Amino acid sequence: MEEKLKSQQVLSTNPVHVGEVASLVRVLRSVMKDQKSSPEKIALTTKAICDQCGINLPENFVEKKSPDGQFFLIGFKPE
């Protein structure tokens, strides 16, 4: 178990090339689109990956969408 932790630490201290991160983001974006993930979820994942790799994205990178105003109320019967 200790060796596994050490190997993970070694991997996390190695510098990451921007091209490798871009390739990873492209693959994950494709998978998430195939799974019908929302654009906001894809942006959050991209930001998280970039943060882990030391790539700083602007705070407003992820646009929060407001609800479109259509809500379904359980038990509500319109007249």
C-alpha cells in the first residue's frame, strides 16, 4: 500500500505538458457528450482537470445557467 502511495506521489510531481492535458480534455469531452452531459458539467470537469495540472483558468470559465422557468410540481393539476 505504501509503495502505491509513493508511486502516485511521483506521478503527481512530474510536470504535465499542455498538449497532454488538451488531449485528455478532448477525450473526456467526447465521452461526456456521448453520455448527454450538460455543457456546464463538461466545463466543470475541464476546469477541475486544468486545476489539477496547474493550469489556471479564469473564475468565470464555467457559466452557470439559470433555470429556464419551467418547473414541474408533483401533484399540481392546472385548471
